[in-house]
Amino acid sequence: MAKKITQKTKTAMPCVDPQERRHTFQEVANGYTDEMAMAEANRCIQCKNRPCIAGCPVEIDIPAFVQQVADGDFDGAYRTLSDKNILPAICGRVCPQEDQCEKLCTLGVKFEPVAIGRLERFVADHANAMGLHTDTASAPAPSGKKVAVIGSGPAGLTVAADLARMGHGVTIFEALHAAGGVLMYGIPEFRLPKTIVQREIHQLEEIGVELKVNHVIGRTFTVDDLFNELGYDAVFIGTGAGLPHFPNIPGVNLIGVYSANEYLTRSNLMKAYKFPETDTPVVRGRNVAVIGGGNTAMDAVRTALRLGADHAYLVYRRTEHEMPARLEEIEHAKEEGVEMVFLAAPVEILGNERSRVRTMRCIRMELGEPDSSGRRSPVPQPGSEFDIDVDVIVFAVGQGANPLIRSTTPDLHYNKWGNISADSKTGATEKKGVFAGGDIVTGGATVISAMGAGRRAARAIHEYLSNPLPDGC
Ligand code: FAD
Ligand code: SF4
């Protein structure tokens, strides 16, 4: 008999009061209690087709772990989750489930879908509180093969974990002083506490992955050195999209103009790692404008509030409806007092006599007719210029591939944006033994899509190491 749904909406996530949290880097969402998690898990109808699994790039058995939560078997739910996802506490916090597993949830046809992401977070946090660890007992005998992974973002971490679990020796080379990529340096503490990132990364070391930080590939070693001097049998490149874009307008060189990348990295170093402010100076700004509409822009504008801004403006050239940021983050930002300026874009930045930002001149936009994909481009409205007085401007208008690997590995193929060309099913590149995945291939995307690319590449690398191609292929 079909299960009767008594609760049509998701169990609400308890959060810190907006007026309190807008001044602190403390995590915004508190997480479910046991009772809330069981109530939410009980909304799952365990439907026959289980479409939610197809919406998960790392193929978690969602109905199984949700049922375990409903039954109060939280340890079992963690074993099911961690079998497929090495970063569940991270994914439960930042993945856009509304566009993935939850989007396909059968319950969502009539009601709100099961809150799969919140349940994932609950299970991972429970495991942490209980000191549960990823299963290491079932590791196969060492294969004798060595794989170098360049970059320790979600793509690199996933490929490393999967290959280690297959018995290969894996070393991650990370340019920065801590592993995690955007998880450590980009996404702020109030959304993703760094202790959680480090804890999940530590589990990789427990399954035998070696981590070498402060190793910039292209400087410390080249990709070819990894094969020829260090004896690696395969290389995975997961170096992300860390090169910020700036618009071509007057004034971008003034003091007080940042890329979101720099602004978030500096404030993360200051707030999460407690670096002295003198080591990582960032102009705090009383009136801060952030340009963009994605998750990065939301993180930057909410960080501005927490660094003490009186006014934090989000300037976006389309409307709220078109914003690519997660809905939840947009809501949180509005609750905290972020001032949204839609259908506007900067055309010039004006400075004072000390070359510091004083004013941002913007132009109003209107959305044009939909193109073949249904997307409406913003069209500037001549004569509609207006000024916003600001002392800090942060651009969150996209990021590209860092050119270092490209300049030192010319025999890889790149697209016109500098991203590595790799097979979407395997991550294989044109260079023998070299695989790639995550943002360095797709351009800026999501944590879970980078993890999915890492998973697919791990399978292909395992296959390659088991049946290497003869030289010359
Ligand atoms: P990255 O996470 O960028 O990691 C690449 C790593 O490679 C870095 O650690 C870098 O230091 C290292 N590296 C680079 N070059 C070298 C080199 N030459 N040698 C050695 N190491 C090198 N996605 C979501 O799903 N949800 C969100 O809420 C979300 N919010 C975001 C907020 C911000 C501020 C940003 C910037 C991105 C956000 N994203 C979000 C996107 C998501 O974080 C990325 O898509 C994801 O991290 C990409 O993973 P990756 O492994 O490809 O690269
Ligand atoms: Fe449960 Fe929704 Fe998955 Fe069906 S699609 S099994 S209802 S989570």
C-alpha cells in the first residue's frame, strides 16, 4: 500500500538568528537533531524507481541510507554513505542537491522532496561525534603502482581515495599550505567550517594517501618529472579554476578592488586560520559592493558583512530569478541584510586622491529576448548610469584555468579558455598516462561534479594501470 505523506514540506533546518550571525563567522546552520532526522527520513516513500540515485554524481545508495536513518541506525547510514562518498559532511553542507538528487526525488512531484542533503550532513556529523571512521579493513593488497594527483580539491581527493582503496600508492601534490582547494580557501567558515574539511581529508591519510603540501607542479616538478624522475605510473590533474576574471572597465586597478578569490582567501586565512591581519591584509570597507550572482558572490558579500561593512551590496546584471547561487544562500544573505541591486552592472570605478575606491558607476540593464536556449541576455540601457558610493569592490564574475601547468606541459590539449581537454567519461587526456577532471576541465562547476569526475577518472586509471597501453599508443 502506498505510504501516506503527513509532512508535505522538508523538516526545517535550525539556523543561528540572522542578526546574531551576520557579525560572526560561526556556522549558520545548526544541523538536525536525531528526532528531526528520523522525521525527515520517514518522508521517503522508498519508491521503486529510486530516481534520486541517478541524480547523484557519486552514486550514493540514497534510499538505503535514508531508510537506515528512519530506523535510527545512524552508524549503518554512515557506512552506506561513506562507501560512495569520502566527503559527506562537506557535500551535506554545500552540494546543490536541489539541482541533483532532490530534483529527481519522486516526492518532489507533489510535495517538497526529501531533504537528502540535510540527512547526509546529519549522518556525517553523527559519525564524527561518535568517532566513526571510513572502512579501511577491506583494502586490497598493494598493486605496486604509483599515482600522482595534482591538486587537493574535491576532484583530487576523490580520485586519490578511490585509487588508494583499489590498492595503488597515491601521492597528492598541493600548491598551497593546506589541502582542500576551494573547500579550504574559497567557501567561508560560516558555511563550511574548516575543521570539518580537515577531518574528512584526514580520513584519506588513514587509508594511505600521502599528502605533500607546498608543492607547485610546474615549479617544484613538472608533469614529466613526475613520470621520469619520481617514477609515477599515472598522473591526475585536478588543479581547478583559480584564475580570477576582471571586467575591462576603468578603475579596476584602484586600491580596494579585489577578486572574490583574493578577498575570500585573505578573510579565510584571517578568520578560520587566525593568521594575523597584518599578514593577510584586506581592506575591510564600510560600503562594499560585490559583483556577480553565483555562490562565490554570495560568499563574498556575506563575508563583507562579517568583516564589519555597514552596507553590503550585491550587484547583478540579471534578476534574482536568473541567479546561479543556491536558493538557500540567497535567502540567508537577504535575512542577514545584504542589499540586492539587480539589473545593473559597473561601467567605471572612480577613486580618490590616494587612488582608493570612492564610487562605482553602474548602468541599468534590461533583459533581452530569449535566445535558442531560452536564456535572456542583459542589455545596457543608455543614459541610465547611476553611482553607488563604496570603498571596496569585489568581482565574482568567473574564474579561469591557471596557466602554469599549460606552460610547462605543452603536449596536453587545451580549449580556447585554457581548460584541459579530457574525455568526459574517463578523464583521459591526449598525453599517455595523464588524466584530468574537475574545474580544470569543465571550468567553474560544483563540488559534487568535481568528485564525480574524480570517481570516473579513478576507474579509468585503475583500468590503465591494470592494462597499460604499449609505448607509442
Ligand atoms: P579546486 O577545489 O579549485 O582545487 C584545486 C586545487 O589544486 C587547489 O587546492 C589548488 O591550490 C591546487 N593547484 C592548482 N594548481 C596547482 C599546481 N600547479 N600544483 C599543485 N596544486 C595546484 N560548489 C558547490 O557545489 N557548492 C557551493 O556552495 C560552492 N560554493 C563555492 C564558493 C566559492 C567561493 C567558490 C570559489 C566555488 C564554489 N563552488 C561551490 C565550486 C566548487 O568549490 C568547485 O567547483 C570545486 O571546488 C572544484 O573542485 P576541483 O577539485 O576541480 O578544484
Ligand atoms: Fe526516497 Fe525520493 Fe529517493 Fe524515492 S526518489 S527513494 S522518495 S529519496
